[in-house]
Amino acid sequence: MDITRIRAAVTANTPAPLHQRLRDAIHQQILDGTLQPGETLPSERAMKDHFGLSRATVRQAINGLIRDGLLQSIAGTGTFVLDPPITATNSGLIGLITSSANFNFFYPQLASSFNQQMREAGYGLLMSLHEERADVLDQMVTEMLQQSVVALAITPTRYGDMSDTMARLRRMGIPVVLIGRKAQNARFDVIATDNVDIGYRATKHLIDLGHRHIAYIGLLGYSTGDDRLAGYRRALEEENLPPHIYQIQEMNNGVGQNNDDVPREHLAEPAKIAAHQIWGIKGTTLPQPTAAFCFNDIVAMGVYKALRDLNRSIPQDVSLVSVDNLIAVSHFEVPLSTFALPGEAIGARSAKALLRRLAGDKSPGETILLPASFISRASTARCAD
């Protein structure tokens, strides 16, 4: 037994109860071979002293592993590591079903981090893309179950109803974590970005620079866009400022075809059109926004192009804030202020949540929303008015 590793796991700052942390840490060492079949565990008293836990906590963790068939306790002799039970749920494969590989850096970072954590725990990874469609997701889930995956990490779809698929997985007792986006009535663990916080902080940044007419330009109708709009509204309401909301429609939402053939740039052109409508109309008495919070960097690219067409200077005439931190936006003539999404952190936290469920944790699912990092660049400045 690697005492140092287990002590670090037990003292880690996580919401899991102490007995679950100890149970997971011992389980991990059985999976990765640190604890070999036939090896004797230290006594409850010794583990209590090693890890600073009560004997009741140690006993609860050990009893859980005994129920899982990973340990055997023999009175008067000790507690021994067993060979992992050979069952249908011991294939060692985890399924990861995300949105589209070309969306941005977020999902590749998430998948890479998730994969690393799972492989370190001794699992293999099957990955697929649901193309934002609930029917494709259901098909992917069926195919992965046929390959005996023991758990699934799934990004909620934008189109269609995935409730039947989720209900099927609940009935089967398959551990699931929903990643990247919030989901209503999930009843599973959800690890996602705090998009309300993004909308609030982006708008508050512009308000603090003196802007009083701030546009929101982007997608609505699903959790990411709706949450970013909610944060935008909250920041404006705190200052009693009016909203300027411009919903754009995707030129092709990818339904019915492979999203690999539908680049995310299809958001740039409708964003450009919206920007021409906002800043290109002459003779209006309505106040024009002096700043804009854009749904993502691709939307911001369209807005950026329109402002250049209209001979509007960034940030002297219009300040811009966006989301995603694509590589290109730092190399614009006026580098774009944006938010970097926590893909790596979400991947790691999602893997840990799923490993906890695989170890037997039956507590209710929880939703954890992680903050994005704001990167301030030259596209925002104090309002000139």
C-alpha cells in the first residue's frame, strides 16, 4: 500500500465524504496494481493512525470494498486483496460522447484530460460524437453498451430530447456524468462551465469601463446561450441599464449531417449581418451600443469584420468581449478580450466523479459549475462618451 498517495487522497479538498475518499484511494491502488492479490492491508488501527481517521470511517471504507468483492476479511488473520471479480461490468472501458471535435479547444482539452485520468485509473476509452442530436446520442450509447462500457461521460445535446436515453441508463445502473453543459433534471453528476458567471463578468467588465449601452450578440434557446444571457441581464439590472439583445440564427445547425463538414464559422456571417443592423443604420434616434458581449469568438469575428466595414474603431468606438480564447483572436490587429473555458479542469473533475460512482458511491447527483478565466486584451477600453 502506498501510504503517501492514500493520505494525499484522503486530505484532498473534495466534497466526497472521508470514507469514500479512503475507499476510492484503496480501490485505485487495487486497479493500478499497487496492491496485489493476496496482499494484506494494514489493520484498522494502523490505517486510523496513518490517515488521521476514525476507526468507524476506516471500517466503513473497508466494508464497502469487501461488498464490491475487492477485499476479504478473515477473523484473526487480516484483510486481503482479492483478484478483481470477473463480471460483465469489468471490461475496463469508459465511453465519452461529446459534441463536435471542431467546436473549439474546449472539447479536445476536456477529452484529453478525461482520458489521462481514466487511463491512470486503469480504464480504456471509447469516444464518439453525437453531432448535437439526441437520436445520434441514443445510437452511440447503444453501440457503446454493446461493447460493454462500464460508465459514460456525455455532453448534453442541443437538439432533440435525450430523456429516454438517460432513463434507460438509470434503469441499467450505468454510472453517467454529464459534461461541458448544464442539463435540466439530470439526476446525474453534472460538471460544466459557469456560463451565468461568464455573462455577468463580461458585462460587468464593460460597465466598469463606463459603457451604458451594451449589446449581447449570440445564440439562445439552449443552456449555454441562455445562461450567458442571464448573466448579462443580471449585471445590467444591478446598474439599472437597458438590455440590447440580438439573437442570431446559425446558417446551418448541422442537423441531419456530420458536424465535421459544418465548420463553426457558420456563426460569423449572421453575426456580421447583426452587427451591420446594430451599427450601420443611420439617422436613428435610438442610442447605439458602445460595447458588445459576443456569444463566442466566432461571433466576435463576424462583429469585428462588420465594424471594420463600417469604419468603426475597436475599442475606441466599440469595445468587444467574447468567449473561447481561440488562438486566432490573440493575433487580431486589435487582440480580443475573451474568456478561456475550463476544459481541462472539467475533464479531470468529470473523470474523478465517474470513478467515484464506479467505486460504489450512490449519493444523489450534484452539479458543479467551474469558472472560466478572463483574458483582458486590447479590444476593450473606457467609453469615450
